[in-house]
Amino acid sequence: MSMQSRNLFVLLIITLFLIPTSLASEVVAGEDVNPGADDTPFSIAERTSPSVDGASWSLSIVMDDDAHDNGTTFEILTQVCTNDGVCDPPMKMDALIDGKEHSISITPPSDHTYVNWRVKAIYSDDNYTNYPNGDWYKTWSSCYFQQDSGWGGVDYDGAKCDIDSEETPGFGLAIGLVGIAMAVAFTRRD
């Protein structure tokens, strides 16, 4: 492998590690992300905010009249992310449906950062639209860690959240940076 190829490889690896960091910076820590009033076929009837470790988090949405009348159905998906930067796979929820109202609840684990949620509207012709498209609505935890801003939330006590000492936020990023440093060191040996 030539020196140019190695340098290009190292630059590619560094870029790949920076992508999640730059995406995360678009989120405002502690600020829930909610659907707009006019851009969805539903409205929020009730939502627990903030979400709390080990306590039930609930969401109820009400389908608008047009969606209900034309045979649209909803699927609600959730995803829980923890303070160490790991997100669970998205889960399709079994919603309790009462007329136009769809309700779900989950119990977030200890040390979670936020609960992501989205609605998949499935039309009578089997086409569908995700709300939001390509992203998630977000309910922040009462005590969270965000890479850019540190600890926060209504239950943050000024020192840190009550978490297991073995779980260190940002640990994955530290491992990535060590890997990059090693790659740079090996390319400079020649």
C-alpha cells in the first residue's frame, strides 16, 4: 500500500468517526422534538415528558378525521438511547386503539438519554409515509448525558446522574480516537 493510499485510508476513517458527532450536534440537548401542528395526520393527546428511568413512558396520538375516514392505519415505533451513546433497535409497538386514539407505553431502562418515536401512516393502497421522514421525534430523559453539552435534565443533581460507575458516557468515542491515533502512528512509521 502506497503512502498516499494509507493517508487516504486514515482520512476516510477519521471522517467516518466524525459523522455521528456532527449529526448529534444538530440536536438541542434536553429539548423535545415534537410534530408540527399542520404537517402530520395526527396530534398528540398525551405524552410523558420528561421520560424517567424505570418509570412508564406513555404516548397517545389522535388520528385526524381525513386519515381516519380514508382507511389509514398507524404503526408507532420507539427506540431508546442510553447515556453511553448506544441506541436499541427500533421496535414496533402494539398500540391500544380506541377509535381515532392510539396509545402506547414503555419503561425506559436506567441511564437512558431519550426515547425516540415515529409514526408510520399506512394508506389504503398500501403506500406509507413515516412521520417524521428520516428522523425521530424525541422525548428527553429527566437525567441525561449529551456529548456536546454534558449532563442535564430536571433530575440532574449538579454532579452527575445516578448511574452504574462501569458505564462511562463517551467511552465509545474514546476508543475510536485511540484507534485513529494508532492508525496515524502506524502510517508515520514508514
